[in-house]
Amino acid sequence: MATAPPFGLILPSRPVLTNPAVVSPTQYAFAFPSTPAFTHIVAFLLPGTTLPDGILAGVYVQLPGASEFKLLGAIGTEKQSAIFRVSGGGAAIPSGNGSVEDEMTDVDDTSTTINGTATVGDVTVGISIEPAATISSQLEALKAMQASSSTGIVATKGQQGPTPLSTKVLAQRIIQNAFNFLASFAGNTGAGGQEVIPLKSFRDWWSKFERRIANDPTFLERDADG
């Protein structure tokens, strides 16, 4: 592997960048102003540069105001250059050719937008030499995220199951269940004709209720059916 920085970067209408900062023997960083506005970045291997088998160079971007880098895609010996479209807001979206594309909205010719707000600052493009399997797994995760978003299937914390019943509703359903069972055992006694229920009937209801809870713990979460 070459000891000198083996990568170059092109932004339309700007000079070619071929002198990145060396972060580590396998990591390089290009920093440049966000102005004038741009929508595409071209990353490429310098002539004569090759990477070992099973190794790719992941291309990441950090836009002004962002705290993290987002994977755009990768280049390597078999694909020595790639054009990436970048975005000031939202997650990067994988395209069919193994790169990640998204649209960046331009406010005018002198600014880049970050989540809808005009921002001026430095953009950093990081290039990291990594195992191809590592980069491929990241791209697959991005594709899965895109598929989930497009179908509306998005996992959200706190939405993993039904909302628990309130104590009041739970008590009402238990009482309704008992009433429905015991009503058939009501009888008349005394001169006033007051309805009474044998205590044994209540015990029978409780035994049945316990068995049903054991066999179907969620039945009270559905409409009470006796």
C-alpha cells in the first residue's frame, strides 16, 4: 500500500484536492469550505495506487453543523473512482451501485443548507481503508433503513407493544367479567324478593378466572366478553 496519501477529491468548479491530512496510516481527511455550494463529490484513487484484495476505501462526509460522519460509499482497485451526491439534511440513502446518494438543497450560490438552515463552514470528507466486509455491512444497514422508511416500518422506542391498560379500565373489566358469570346464579329470597348469589358461585367464578388468566394472560386487554 502506498505510503503517500493515495486519494484525490474533486468538487465541480474547484481545484482538484490531492493532499489530505493524514489521520492515521489508514485514514485521511479532506477539509474544504462549504462555499460555493455543491451537490456532488468525486473521490478517486491516484494513478498507480492499488489496494489489497478484500480492502476498500470508505468515503465519509461531515457537513457543517453535523457531529458525525455519514458513509457515502466506497472506492477500491476495481472501482477506482465514484461520484457521490450529498445532503445537508436527513440520512444518506444507498443507491443501486453500492454508493450512497442523497440530495443537498442549496439556498443560493454561496451557502449550504443543514436541516433547512443556511450554514457556512468547513466540510470534511474522510477516507478510511477498511475490510470490504465492514463497509458492505454498513451499506446494507443503510439500504435496510431506506427500505423501512419507504414502507413506513420504522422502529420507534416506546412503540414496541400495546399501551398498558389503566388501573380503572382493568378493574372495570374484572368486575364486568364477574358480573356476567354470577348473574345466572342470582335467585330470589325473603319477603322483599331481594336477589342473592350463593357464595359457592363466587368461588367458582374465581377459579374459572384464575384458569383463564393462566391460559390467556392478555384476555383482559381485549374487550371484556365475560
